[in-house]
Amino acid sequence: MDLGVNHIDTAEFYGNGVVNSMINKVLKTNTNIFLASKIGADPNPNGKIPIKLAQRPEDLRKSIENNLRSLGLDAGPSMVSPEGNQVVDIDDQMATMIDFRNEGKIGAIGLSGVTLDVFKRAVPAEIAAVQNVYSLISREFERLLVACSDHKVAWIPFFPFGGNVPGWPKVSEHQEVIKIAQRLSLTPSQVGLSWLLQHAPNIFLIPETANIEHLQENINVSSIVLDDTAIANLNDLAGISN
């Protein structure tokens, strides 16, 4: 907050509620915060994967209430794939989310981990944001990003540095990114984040870190403008026509 950040992205299943409890303390003294929290999964601390799906309407309502409680509010990638009774039609989910919005429990509706077809079906519900895995070197959802831009919907890329899973490629390890970073006296991560901000006007960053130095580096990206040569080379890397 002291560095000017007013957009916090969270979820009850982050650290089994620990992250929300930390944010709760900040909310008590800072009111000018845009807070986005995710539902559709619950903590699963003893499982092989630390989250489990909770996609059904009754699960969504419970998750909303849990988030509000842990955040101290009275209003306010996918690691697993739906199967069995967790496969729920998007229309049913949107009806539930619209109810939440009408009740004043949420301010707006966002989507995460969706396809272009699902987004198009959900658009009538007045979607505010879409959060999918996306980075300079992971661009399978480019058409969805364009559709979001056309509908004036915010695009929030998670894993903006590339893979956060063992074996996934990382932006900071790509030789062209390293080369550009050295030429511009930036870190490779700053190059990746700067490219995102210059790539589309509806992109909002949520680069995660537990390191104060990296936090400052990430925030400094807001004042970095990559030159035309860097953008052209990075676009070539990403397969974009100049």
C-alpha cells in the first residue's frame, strides 16, 4: 500500500485462509483498495494438490461467505479440472453470481480459467474481468484477450512470468528476453511485465512475490517503456505480426 498499490488479488484457498487474514488487517486501515477474490475452489491442505474444486452453486455461495468472513467484510490456473458433479453449466454459475451481485456480496463478476466460447456465453452477465494463464511465452488465449479488449473487460494474466509449475518455461530464462534486459539495464522479469503492459490496454498485472526487492522491481515496471526494437523482437518471439 505504501508503494501505491491499490489492487489486491486473493482467494480463501491461498494458504488455507492465511493470506486473507493478512489482508484483513490491511483493510482495517486502508479503504481505497480494489479487492478481487476467487471462488470455485476450496482449501485442501492435506491433499496432493492444496485445493479442491467447489464449482456448484451451493459451493460458490459458501465460498463467497468464507471469503467475506476471513477478509472481515460484511459485503463486499487451473491446477485441477472439473469432473463428476463438479461439471456445472456456465449459465447456472452465472445465475448464482448475478444473485451475489444483486445481494451486494460482490461488486462485479469475473471469470478465471475459461475458454473463448465460455466467455462469449457469459458476456450478457456483464463480466468485469477475466483471469487466465498468460505471458510473453504462453499465449494460447490470445483470441480471448482480444475479445476481452473488444468488450472492455479487464485481462488479468496469472503466471505472468511464465510457468509456476516445474517443467514450464519461464520468461526470465529465455535468451532473447535476457539479451534485451541486459541492453536496457532491466531485469528479465521487468521485460516480461513491461511487454504485457504495452501489449494491450486492458491488461492489469498481479505479479506475485514474497520478496520486497522484487516487489519494488515489479512496481517500477509502470514507468518503463520498451523501445520499438525490443517490442519488435519480443513480438517476433511471441509470434505476433508487427
